[in-house]
Amino acid sequence: MPLEPFVASEALTFGIELELQLVNRHDYDLAPASADLLRQLRKRKFPGEIKPEITDSMIEIATGICRSHDEALQQLGQIRDCMSKAATALHIGICGGGTHPFQQWSRRTISNSPRYRFLSDLYGYLAKQFTVFGQHVHLGCPNPDDALYLLHALSRYVPHFIALAASSPFVQGVDTRFDSARLNSISAFPMSGRAPFVLTWDAFAAYFEKMRATGVIESMKDCYWDIRPKPEFGTIEVRVMDTPLTVERAAVIAAYIQALGRWLLLERPFAPAEDDYLVYTFNRFQACRFGLAGEYADPASGDRVPLAGHILQTVRTLAPHAGALGSESALERVQETARTRNTDAQWVRAAQDQTRNLHEVVRCGCERWAQPAQTNDGSDKR
Amino acid sequence: MTELHDLLPAWPLTPDGLFWIGLALAAAALCGEFARLALKLPRIVGYAAAGLVAGALSRPLMDAGMLAQTRILIEMALALTLFELGNRLSLHWLRANRWLVLTSALEGLLTWCLTVWALRAIDVAAPVAAVAGAIAVSTSPTVLLQLKNELRAEGQVTERLLLLGGLNSIYASALVPLTIGWFEGEYGHWGIALAYPLYLLAGSAALAWLAGKAGHALYRRMTGDDHYAFLALVGMVLLTLALARLFKLSVPLTLLLAGVVFKHQDHRPRVWPAHFGSAGSILIVVMIVSLGLPLQASDWAIGGAAAAALVLARRAAKLAGALALGPLSGLSMRKNLALGLSLGPMSGLAWLLMDDTVASFPQTHTLLAAVILCALAIEHIVAPTLFAISLRWVGEARHDNGR
């Protein structure tokens, strides 16, 4: 399929996609329940979209086009409440988190759609190991060249997004000692990692055609880059985040990306360069492994600074843009998370330390997902 | 002085019960693998076939005492699975989805009414028809759990099978003593008619409550949900079985309710090896094989037709029950059909309820035993087959059949 034309979209509008876990209520292992849940949701009204994913224990929710943090939070809250009601009638649980802490990938079944069957045939066991759960944020771009500028400029902040959303310390019942182990599963795919460094749509189209001619890719869907252009939506899609444990944190991260986008597009504070990527893999690893306690190698200065400190410094820079977008409260949450280092990965580890039972950790994760923020412990502002 | 012939085995050799049980187990394992590999059927079909063939071939070698010895093994296997099924029965789900309660009630009531009607239509005596109908309400917990584990079945149909199976087993366990009480009333023994079911139901519920509470108190003090912790639970389940027998209470009702009470003490998921591990699985094979042993050709002559009527009526009722209200509870018609077709298993619980009835009400002995043994023989083969086909049809069971 040739590269689709880039559809112009309203700058800085955004949409959030969350891949969620469906679990049974007996031992809280993943449950093949997406078809039943979708059936249950058929007659209910909610904003955005709910659709199946590669394995039938996963489901994806997506907001419509949002302009502000509040709007996104409201939509996500409505979708969550609607799904929770439907899930209760089926006796299944829904939870966030980048990985299910103890599921065995070999027990998963691939969803019954031609695309997913094709992926399963192509990637073998990797397709089942792809039972990981991410948050994707689409950011609207007025034209394709701005989209590519934003894509590469935002790459410097990929470690921020990873660390703020990290929620996948356990894989197959083992503490990986990573805050986000999910991205390790994605790294095995041939078209994963960073996007090629091209800054004009013509150059990108030429790259795409060359790759298509080799047969390595057929469409943009085959590119699992950390940030990729989505021409049919007129957006770039940031894909590095784990699905957080709450919709509140998901909305906060999206608002942070939106504020970054505004700053970058309006002020053009730096010109992206291929050399930015010299430290990309190091920074990405630090964020995955240590979360907010990791280090950040500044591609511009070459200095190594604490990642949390770099986030705090960025939030200060973004303050006027957050004001213009009405997302001050969201950026306060980012600031607080960076200061306290109170991420979802820490929550998962603390729950495991307390209960010594990963089944119970998933149960608590379902409760956390289902409850609106105001009913939670006041000290935990997500 | 000891002679050489005192030290050597006496001739002719007379192997004891253990020899025959071992032989039957080995044969059952072979038949189970044959069913899986050659026929693509669940192993349990092979076990049941081995039991039926062994029963027919070894009839001259077996006596009533030997068959009676298997009762404790059947009860142990049942106790473990009844508790496990009770522990999967979620009251939260029933509260959240009232259509499931109605589906279960309709399915149970329809099964009882239709089987009694069918048996009466072929002139089976009213007391036997009433008890057989009550027994037919239950779905075998052992076979349900065995098939779920072997086929690695998971999904909405599987979850509902366990829920409806747990509930109808409770109904059947309560209905049978009530029916026996009714017989006694018919004979003018009103004291017994009222006191016996009351003692059985209230006593079983009380013991279940105690066992569930005590089990939970014991289990939560263990360091984790590991193999060592669940050993304490096995001990508690077997102790509850022993107490239920000691006080002549209903074993199935006590164990099922104990599982429910245990589960609802807190929200924490309690997970232990399926079927209480390998020992539990062996007991289940012993149970399936043992239930085929007592069946004789004369039983088919006495109760064959009635058993066929019972099986057909029971299956029609369970299918209709699932189809009638299932869609309102949030399941597609296709999955409701699979659910209705999979609710058929009859096994150890039906046998135990029959045996208890015969003990308390010997007048029913010959016909009731024949009807239930023949129905078990049919459903041991048919039910797992239909279960596997149905669950594969809706994509909830693995096609590799447990490999």
C-alpha cells in the first residue's frame, strides 16, 4: 500500500489510545473476553471508540479529538465507567499497566482477524509476546513537515514519557528490575526503535517507497517506531508509554506531550539533528530500567543529569504553554510525580511487597483502574 | 519351625483390591491417551470406558465389599472438587448480573420438572422419579473441573459453566433430602419428614460455615499461596468430609457451601494447584473408573429405558434453560447454545446422592440405582464429548487437547 497523503489536522489537538488488560476474577490471569465485552458494550453510549487488539485478552480504548486535558480526562472517565459496568456483568476485571505481572505468553490466543492472523504467522511467538499494553498519544499537525519536525524534536523527550508512564516492572511473575519492561518486548520487532531522520515529507515518502520496494514493509502499520507519523489522521503518534494504572495519569501525560508540542512548534527552541540520536538508546534504556531515578544525557550539551531534574526543568519551561492550553493542573501533577518519583511502577512494587501475591496485585490494580480519582486516598494524586 | 511354603505365596494367588485398582488405573491411563490421540476426545472418556469394560469383564472377581471400599476414594475426590467449585462460585457476580440467578433457577427447575415428567410418563414409580429428577438437576463438579483443566478452557462460557454447575449442585444436594422427607411424609412419618431435611440442611450449612471460616483463618496465616499452604487446605477439606460423615450430614452440600464461605471471607484471590495437584487428579481417575465398575447388564434391563428418558429430558431442559434467559445475561446465542450443551456431565455427585438416598430409603434401591448407573454410563461418554465440541466451537478450548 503506497504512503497515504498527510491529511492536515488542527494543530495541537490530541487523542489518546490505551491498550487495557482483561482479567478473570478468579485468579486475575488474563481472560479471553474482548469479544464478550464488546458485545456487552454494543448498545451503550460513550465517547471515542473501543476495539479489539491482537490477543483476545486485550482491548483498546480511544478518545475522540480533544483540545484540552479536561476534555480528554472527561472522555476517558466516561469510557472507563461504561466499560467497568459492562465488565462487572461479565465478571471480568479491567486494569492498566504495561505488562500483566504473571501471565504466560504461550497461553494467549490471537484475535480472529486477518491482520492479526497475518502478524501471528509472520512474527511467530513474538506476536504472543506482544501481549503488552501501551498508551499512544496522537498530536495534530497542520502539515507533514511540521509533523516530522515535531517527531524528531519530541524524540529528545522520549525518556520523560517512558519514565512518567512506567508501570511494567513484572514479566511472567518475575521482577525484571526495569520500571518499564514492556519496551523490551517491542524491541524484538524489526521496525522498532527510532524513526529515520528525515525532516521533509518528500524525503520521508522516498524512504517509505524504498523500504516498500524491498518488501520489508507494506504500510505504515508495519513501523513500530517510538514516534511515527500517522498521515491518514494528520498526526504524529507517540507510542513509548506503558498504559498507566489510571485514566487520570494517562490524561496528564497526554497534556504534557501537548504542552511540549506547543512549545516546540511555536518557539522552535532547537533544530533536531541526527546527532540527537547518539544518546537516544542510552537515555531510553535509563528511563526503562531506572524510571525517574535514571540519568539523562543531554544531546545538546552532552551533560548527564538526573532524569527527574530534567523533567522539572522542562515543566518550568512549559508553564506559559500549559497556561495557554488550560493544563496547569496536569503539569503540576507531572511536577509532583517527578519530585516524589511516585510512579505506577513504584505502586506495583509496593503492592507486591505488601501482599506477596501477584494475583492480589492485579486485583488491586483493577480496583485502582475502576475508581475515579476523587475516591482514592488523598495522598495519592496519581 | 517355619517351612519354606510359609514364606512363599500361597497358590492360587489371590490379589487384593489394590491390585485391581492399580490394574484399572493403568488401563484407564492407556484408554485416556487413546481417546486423546486417536479420537481427539477428552481423556475422561477413556477413563470412563475403561471403568465400564473393567466392570463388565471383572464381574466374577469383584464382590460388594470391594466396590464399597471405593466409596471413600470417590468421596475424597468429590470433596476436593466440590470445595474447589464452591470456591469459584462468586456471589458478587450473581448480585451484579441478576439474569444469571434467573437462568440458574430456571435451568434447575426445568430440569427437575421435565425429568420427573419424562420418568412418570414411562411409569417409573413417583418416589424414584422424584429423586432421580432431583439428582438430574446437578452437573458434575468433578467432570466440569477436569475438562476445564484438560482442555485449558477459559472464557465466558467456561466461567458460566462453573457458576451454573456449582449452583445446580447445591440445588440438587438440597432437593434430594427434601424429597426423601416428602417420602417419609407420604408414609405418615411426619416427624422424620420434617426433622430429617431440617437437620441435614441446617447442619450442613452450619458445618460449612465453620469449615469455611476455620479454613480461611488457617490459610491466611500461611506465608503465601504455595504448595505448602494448600496442604493445610487439603487437610481442612478432608477433615470437613470426615465431620460431615460423622454427623451424617450432606457431604456435597457441606463441601460446596464451605468453598463458598471460604471464598467470601475476603477479596484476596486464593489460588492453589488445579484439582489440588496430582493427588487430586489421581483420585478423580479412580472415581471415574470406579463408577463404571458396579454397572451390570441387568441394570440396563431394569433402568436402561428410564435412564435414556432421564438423559434426554435433562439435556433438553438444561439447553432450554440456558437459551431462554442466557441472551439477557450478556451472552451471544452461539455461546448460550454451547453453554446449554456443556451442562450435561453427571458423575460422582449423582452417584453419591443416589447412594445416600438408597441408604435412607431402601425401597428405591434397585430401580434408582439402575437408572442412575445407566445414566452415568451414558453421560460419562457423551457429556465430555459434547463439552469438548461445544467449547472448541466457541473458541474457549484448545484444539491441541491438553498437550
